[in-house]
Amino acid sequence: MAISTERASLGAAAGVTVALAALYVTRAAVGPVVGDGPELTIAAHTLGIPHPSGYPLFTLLSRVVSLFGDPTRALHVLNALFAALGVGLIALHVSARTGTGAGVLAGLMLGGSATLVREATRYEVYSFWLLLLALLLYLPRSRPLLFVYVAGLAFAHHLAILFVMPAVVAAAWPYTVRLLRSPARAGLAAALFAIGVTVYVYLPVRSALGPVWNWGAPSDFARFVAHVTGRGYWGYAGGGGVNDLLAFCRGLPREISWAGFLLVPLGALSLVLQRKWYEGAAIALGIGGIASYIGYYGVNDPEPYFIPIVVFASFLFAWGVAFLAAGVGRLRPVLYMALGAALVWQAGSNAIRFDRSDDSLLTGYVNAILQTVQEGGGLVVEGDTETFGLFHEQIVKGRRTDITVFNSLFDLGPEGPLFAGESRRGPGWKQAALLAALRAGTPVYTAVEQDLFAEPGYVLRPHGLLYRWYREGSPGIDPDVVWDSYDLGFVSGVDRDAEFLERWIAANVWTKSARRAFRAGDDATGRAFLRRAEEVAGASAATWLNVGRVARENGDVEEALRLFREAAEHAHDGLVAWNEADLLIARGLDAERADSLLAAVASRDPRLRYAATLRRGRLAIDERRFAAARERFREAARLRPAAAAPQFGLWETGVLLGDGESVSRALDELDRLAPGSADTRDREEATFFETAGDEGAADSVYAIMLTPDNRDPYDWNAAAWNQAVRDSFPATALLHADKALALSPEDPYVLDTKGWALFRIGRYEQAADHMDRALIEKGLTGAGPRWRRAIVAHAAGDREAEMRWVSEAGLWRDDQTWR
């Protein structure tokens, strides 16, 4: 009888595995998708070293599978099979505890959950992580020694396993405790665990051979330890993922189904009533352990880490089903059928929602970028998502290999902390190729407009989906279209083009590396990297300024002030002095020097003259120098007669000085200005602060600019656009966009802004409607709006529209309007 029941459970679990494998494979992606998948595919294809913690066994298995057919598609299928096998083992494990029917339903709940469907349809490390967790839960009862070996393999895959190991140990304890009673068996178990962990030997051995993809170059002991412990990601610790947990809880209906809201609590009650303390402890430790990990580790993409929560919730679901089934007697088949139908429907709806079978968004985007670059040209990028896609097309697909793609975080040479970039061509070959291209007159492009501070004589101009470096006065450069670049005296020298790029690359590398080291808690390394940045700074005010900003972020006020003062020696505008003054004011330090700096800013930089004068007025009030404050607010009012902020300052100083006449005049002036107190210069000032990265200052300008009676739609649109782009206040951006649209309902730029704000809060269909009106009805030009429309189509699952707009975006070039 027991054998018959075991066979029934095995057959049912196999059925669940096959059904889910079919579902996942048919919905899995074909090409590269956004995320780490393209990078992992490159590592498998080249037998290289992926990002920490290295995933050696996963990479080796993937390499074997990638040899069969198209590597990208084959690895997506492998990932789907890993997920299906993991769910099948969970179903088999639960069946042994609660019965075949409850085990099958638990497998369907887990396999059809939104979290698992999302991860099963794209190549990533988490489906294999699920399979290892399933083995750790299933093996102790029948194969305790094999369980210990798999535990070693799990430790060598993903460090998050540490947070579920207490749950695994609690569940396995009744079956594995006997191993500890025999010294011989305990020694054998320890040896098997060590053998499992030694798969990590792949990393230093393969790295020493110089593969094309060699993240972190863990060929020596120090780098090996840094890689397997994920030291580069320690800076995320303490970032807090509580909001992510709350968002997961709000999405529970898509995870455990509506039936789960009854059956999961019922399962918990059942364990208490049956006094199954080991089971209850394991489930509580599993959910609590991974929840604490998510809550403390502020990772950008937390969804995969919810998988163990759904796994342990499926255990409670099964116990709830068994408890309820025991109470309904002969109606048990009806109960199983009803729950099964509901879970199958949920799995299908989640599979439709996360259907990646025709996901070509990343492929379309990166190929549009590659088509924009001239033959033999250079391309400087910064973000990991687009870089992984570009490298995937070059290394795996062999497309546009004539282009040199350079990422300031990855291609650091052998001394870099993140990705050493060592290959058979030697470290630093990409830097040399880019410099050679620029010297030869080959165009060099960038996908990043912010954070570039160019020397006088250099400009960035939009070029399709990219920007391109030009010398001022080059043929075809229209001064009315060129984007302004900050005049910060970047370099000097005979071969200024090459030196400009060389210094910018070196400065970016070391300042960004320092920031990562500080976030990881490695202050010594961070300071060493800042020193390296100083060594290449020369007369580059931009480098000194950025190094100072990193020092300020790390709380080193004295060092930041020193670096800001060094930057001021080479600067041609007031941005450096503004940063130093802002730091002094924020820390309540040298108010006299802060005032002097702001005075210098006001005299040297016309863009900041009004803002600096206004800031000096606020500083004087803080210092209780009310008469001086009034004079500065009067000067600000002279500079901006249509701005309300100086009049607020004059009203405040009048009150503080007891000058009733000044108070009355200021109030009268405010009444006069109320219908239109904001003007174009306010918008320019806010945009300047946005570009400079001072979001607080930009928001202060918006608060002054956007009075209730402001009737200028472009003021409201500027605020809405900037807030929607930085994604800090999507709801506020939507309110501002609504106000702009009410004032100018036919303006294509306002319609586009409203569409992007709607997209930011997840209202995709309405976003598409507004963007279509802007693009189709109103004729909005440029690649940017079309690319954003493609993003909205992708989010809404409209693949046909997505491909259309990606294609249209790729047709725009730098002789056409860009926004």
C-alpha cells in the first residue's frame, strides 16, 4: 500500500513537472531580455566568469547546453526546465507529508505563482537556485549524505541560500541527526560538503586563462574571496527593502491565489493543532529568513528573492488542503477539482502576463544603437542593462564587432575592482582602440548625456538614440540645436581630442569605483581610488568636483571642501563654488565663507546669479542679519522682476525687522505677481539643477514656480517631465502633467509628458493613448518619444506596437529634432 501511494505521488509530481515545463518553455524568451541574462549567456558561451558570486556549476551546465542550437534560446529553455524540476520535487516532498492530492495542488500553486512564472521564462540564476532548494528539502529523508553534498553545491551557487539554511536544517534535522552520532559518518558528511563547495575552484583556474568575459578576474586569493562573497554588492546592505515586501504582500493574490488566503492560515492552524513543531519551525524560519534578507538588502530587483517565501507558503497551502479535505469526507474529489481548476487558471493568467516568447525589446534597442554608430566607431556606455545587451550582440551573435563598446565600470584594466576586462588581447585594449579611433577622426558616441562635463570647444549633440562628440564649428553643427555642455576647463594639451577622452575615462573609472567601495564599507579602498582620480585630474575641474562629491557622500566633510577648492582653481563657472557653499550651509560650518562663495557665484556665472543671490538672502536670515537679507532679496527681485520668491523674502524680512511698510509692499507685489509669477528663467533654473544632480534645489524652484494661479502650461510641463524622468515623485509628476494638459490640451510635448507620467504609475493603456496622440495626431518628432512609446508597449504586452516604435526610433538621426 505504501509503495502504491509512493508511486502515485511520484506519477502526480512527474505530471506537474511535465505540465509546467511545457508552460514555461512555450512562454520563455527566445532572445536576450533586460536583466543579467545576457551577461550570464556571454559567460556560458565563452566559458567565462559572470558577476559575483560566480555561479560555477550553473555556468558549466549552461556551457554544455549552449552548444546545442542557438545559445540564447537553449539557455532560456534550460532555465524553464530547472524551474519545472524544482516545482516537481517540491510537490513530491509535500505529497509525502500531506498526501498526493494536497502535494499536487501545492505544486500547482507554486508553479503558477507570478514570482516563479516571471523567473522561469527568462534565463537567470534563480530557477537553478529553486532546484537546489527543492533538493535540500527532498533528500534528507532518503539520502542524507547526498543532501550534505548538494548543500555544498548550493553554497557555491548563491549566497542568499544562507538565509534559508536554518529552515532547511530544521526540516532535515530528524533525518540527518544520526550522521552526527558516528564520527566516521560525520567526517564523510563534512568531506562531501567540502567536495560540493570546491566547484568554486573553477573561478581562479578559468580566470587565470584569460577568458573574454572575466568579471573581477578572481585569479588570485584576494580577488577570489571578494568575488565569492559578493563584496562589490555589500554597499546595498542596509538599503532597506521593506517597501518591496509590502509590494509583494499587495500582490499575494497572484502568488497564492484567492484560495490561498483561506488555506495558508488554515495550514498554519493545522500544524499547531497536530503539534508538528519541526514542520512549523522550518516554515517560519524559511519565510522569516528570506524576508529579513529582503528587508535589509536594498537590491534593485528583489522579485526573485520572493521564491522561497512562495515555496514555504505552498507547504502551508498543502497542510490547509489536507486539513480541509479531512473534514469534507466524500466531497474530497470535488474540493480537489475546484482548487485545481482555480490554480490552473491562475497559472495560465500569470503565464499570459509574463509571456516572453516574442520579447524583442532589448534586441531591438541595442541593434538600433549599433546601427547608429559609424563603421569602426567607438561607443561609451554606462548602465549595465544596455551594456550587457550590446556585448551579447557582439560576442554571442557576432554583430557589429567593428565597434568598440566601452563601459566605464566594466573595462577597468587589471587593477579595477569590478570587471577586470582581461582578455587574450590584453588589458586596456578597448581604451587604446577608442583613443585611436578619436585620433583618426572616427566618431565616438555615448549613450549617456548626464555626468559629462566637456571642455570649451566640445559639444554633445543628439544622434538617433545616442549622443556624439563634436568640436564646435564642425560642418553641419547647428548652434540652435546643440546641447550646452558645462564650461569647466576639462583638459589642455596639443592632442586635445584624445586627451579629453582619456582623462574623462580615467576620472569616471576611479570616482565611480570609489563610490562603490565606500558603499561596500571599504573606506580604505575608496580613499585609494579617490587618490587615483586626483592623480589624473590635472586641470579638470569636472574631476575635482566629482571626487569632492564622492567624499561628501562618504561624510568626509573636510576632504570634500579641500577638493571643491581645488576644483575652483580650474573652473570657468560657478557650479564648483555652489557645491562648496551648499556643503558649508548644510553642515552649519563656515557661514562667512559660504556667503563669499555665493557672492562669487553670483558675479561669475549668469546662470546661477539669481539663485545665488536668493540663497545669500536665506543664509543672512539664518545668521540673523535681517537688513543684509533684505538687500539681497531686493537684488534678487531686480534680477527676476516676475519671480515671487524674492517678494516672499522681502515680506519675511519686513516682519522680522518690524517694518510694516515693507510688509505691505511685499504683499501687494505678491498679489500682483500671483497670476503669473513664474517665467521661463525659473524653468531654466530648475532644469539646470536637475542636470547638476541637485534635485532638492530643483524641487525648491518648482515649489516657488508653481503657484495655484500659474497659467503657463510649460512651467507645469517642465516640472512634470523632470519629476517623471527621475521617477522620484510619479504621483506629483502626474498632477503637474494634468495641470499642464488642462492649460494646453493639444500640445504634443505636454501629451508626451502626461503619457510618461502615466507609465511611471503603471497605467499603460492610458499612457499609450496620450503618447499616440502626441506622435500620430500632433506629429511629435524625434527618436526619444518613439523609444519611450516602445517601452510602454512592452510593459503593456503589445508586441506589435513595441516593434513598430523601436523600428521608428532607429530611423531618426542627428539632423532631426530630439527631445
